[in-house]
Amino acid sequence: MSESPLLSARRKYQLHLPEIFENLASVCFEKNKETTSVSDAVEIKSLFPHLFGLSLLSAKTCKDKKDFPSFRVGVVLSGGQAAGGHNVIIGLFDALKTLNPDSCLIGFLNGPSGIIDGNVHELDEEFVSPYRNTGGFDLIGSGRTKIETEEQLKSSLETIQKFKLDGLVVIGGDDSNTNAVVLAEYLIKNGCTTKVVGVPKTIDGDLRNEYVEMSFGFDTACKTYSEMIGNLERDAISAKKYTHFVKLMGRSASHIALECALQTHPNYTFISEEVLEKKLTIKCITKELADLVEARSEKKKNYGVILIPEGLIEFIPEMKSLIEKLNDLLAGSEFASLDASASIDKVKKTLKEELLKTFEFLPEGIQKQLLLDRDPHGNVQVSHINTEKLFMETVAKELKQRDFKGSFSPVAHFFGYEGRAGFPSNFDATYCYALGYTAAALIKEGLSGYMACVNNLLADAKDWRVMGVPIISLMNLEMRKGKKKPVIQKALVDLDKGPFETFQKYRESWMLDDDYQFPGPIQFFGDPQITDRPPEILKLERS
């Protein structure tokens, strides 16, 4: 069966690079200020003595080097999919071949476990070419294995030495880049000269700082979700009888919900960080939504669209306390053999008054999820909780108690995986290709422990700036499984910055006035002002 015309056309799409890469051989890096960690500097320095305090780097043009040896570089995809990952690999491949046609790119298969086990595939033009400008991570596969134990680190070192790698590029999110710097430190400690470079990936948009303006995949995911939200809005004002509760990916931060709200203007959008700051309870949130439904009903609008971040429930203080208490209780052996009803009865007898009120306010289905759906460590699987259905039920109950005379017909949706692996937007496709070139340039210059960084993203691609950001400069210590661990600090929505302030300015009018926007599908061809536009939150932050 022949491939789709769009797939054929996307492969032929011509990518652009920052002007500095017109002659990759002449690119070098200039040291700027020395860096430290976000916090916990003393402890982190003791864990990373060889890499702590690296300087921020800016790419510049130096004296052209005519001859480069062939490079042997490994690349691994780590964590969940994000549109554009293939273009990072292809940008890396093209860059290495530009430096020396005999250079070799080795793909580690199915994520970091491929490094530990030595499971590889050598990438050549014939193999990578069909994946240009395509979505997904199927070129070499991905995985969530962490390289952190002594045994895993030792096996990784043996693999790296076996394949005689000059560099290793880790394409991943915050945990994956943390693993990258752990491995980089281990290699230096053991006298291995292989350089390790990270690339910022996550659709959640929470791997960001002053220099890393955006993680790749965020733009494509948000445009994908916004198309579907716009479709629901159009359906809502057509049918005039459904209230759509839409849960969106974004467990630790609400960047996706905020971006989609700015693109589509729904009637109500939760921002988890605001819920935490205001210390809103489930009852308070339920009341606000019920008030909205009533107010719209008075205007003969028995429909609407509500956006809910995936991780909202963890930002509600009372729920956070309840989940922590349940995790402690569920660790006890007395719960192991109990069914759902017996577990609920036992919990009710154990919880103190305030937590008991919160637990009893929850619908029975959510109570069962909290007690029965646990991860391998016995903890509640918060990401599996149907938050959208939780509020559908609590709002329906609240309206019934008010003797609401209007119509409330809620419909639940979860937009998640749909946004992770589609064709990358032109912005993500170009951005990722430049990130691949940047990773190659860092390895060419013998630099390790850095994250490839391309910024000034509101400008034309030729004017994008190329940098190297020390991964440790993004790190702090956090409690993980009862122990303090060095991790990259997640960037949450800043309630004092332009994106949230703009949202806050208009959201009240969006509640009752149907100012719905319909972005439609991602545009790949035509006016660059439409096809190449960056995310709204980036424009509002940087303009």
C-alpha cells in the first residue's frame, strides 16, 4: 500500500539552520559566566566534582578547521515521545557527515537500556532518510530505564568503550538529562574521554530556563490539542447541550493547559499553580464550576468547554495531604488482601476528621482509584485518577443540591497520547534539526555535561542563537522514594509573567461570552507567519 501524499511531502520539506551553521567546521564556543546549581550547591558539587561550575557557552565563528577526524557518536531517545525527535537525530547525522563523511552515528535501541545492554543499530542515510520531518520515536525506539546504579553505570561504560564512542547524545526530559550528567560525571571519574550531551525534550514544557526557551514537542502537542479543543467548542455551540471536561497532559506544570487556553479561549481553565497558591479545596473548585454552569444556563447556554491539567489533583493542598496519608496507610500489610469496599471502610475508620471529610466528598469511583490503583512502590497512581470525571460528578451533585433547573450534560475527554507523536510542526521540525547540529558542535569541541541550546526562537531560524548550557546549572535536590536525589528542577507556570497575566486579563469574559477560537489543524505549507509561528506563551514571555 502506498504512503500518504502528506508523508511524502513532509519528507521533502526543506529545513533551515541558524546562520552560524553555514560553516559548521568554523563553529566554536566562547565561555561566558560560570554557573552553579539552582540550589543545594554544596551537596551537588560533592556529587559532581568534575562538572560543577561549568561556564555558560555561546557559539561563535572561529578560524576554519579544514580537516576533522571521523567521529563515532551514539544517540539515545529517552522517555515519552515528543514530535521532532527524529529531526534531532537527523540533524546530528547530517552535522557529523558534514564534518567528515566517514563519521558514524550509532543508535541505541529502545532507550537507555540499549546503552546498558549494548543493543545498537548503525544509522546510515538509507536508514534515516524516511524519518525526516516525521513524528514518533520509532526510528530507534525509546524507554524509561534509568542509568543510576553502579552496575548500570559500569555496563554503560563498557558499552561506550566497546563501540569507541567520541560522544553520546541523550535526547530526553528532565530525568533523562539528569541521567546524562550522572553518566558524564561517571565517565570522567573513570578516565573515559567520551563526551555526553543532552537535548531538551518534553511536551509538558517544564524543561526551561532563561536560556532554554522551550523544550521540543511542546509546540506540536499544544497545536494538536488546540485543534481538538476548537472542534469541541464548535460542537458545543452547534449542539448547545454538552459541557466538555477536557483533561490535558501536564502532570507537574500547567504550560499545556495555559497554551491551549490562549489558543482556544475555553469557558474555564484550571492552572494548577494558581490552585496551589490560592489553596483551593475540592469543594471550592466544585462551587466555582457549578456557579459557571448556572450563570451560563441563565443565558440559555447549557454547554461549555473546561480544561483541566493532568496533575491538578496534586496541587490541591487537601488532596496532596490525603494522598500522602493514603500512601502511608497502603504500605501496611493489613490492606493487601482487602477488596475495594473493605479498604474504603478501613480507611474511613483510620483517617482523622479533616482528611475524612475530603475522602468522603469524593465519588466512590475516585475513592476506589485512590486505594486500588498503586504503582510498584505501593503509592497512589495519581496520573491515573480521572480528574475530569471527578469534577463532572462533584458538580452534578452540587447542582442537584441547589435544585438546579437548567440542563447539565457533561462529557469527559483526555487528550494525551494524541499529541506526542504526530508530524512535527514546522517550528518543532526546524528547532529539532538545529538542536541536532548543536549537539554535534558541542561534541566536536570536546564538551561534556552540557545541554544543547538554541534560543532567540521568536526570530527567523537564521537568527537563532546557539549555546551550551551546563546541565548541573538546572539542578537541585528533591525527595525521591524517601531520599534526596539530584534532579533538574521543573519550570512551573509563573503567575507573575506575561502568559498567565494575559490569560487572567481575558478569562472572565471567556466564561460567559463564547469567544471560542478555532485553530484548526497544524499548517505545514503557505505563509510562514502561519506555518512557522512559535507557541503563544513564548511570544508573551519574550516579546
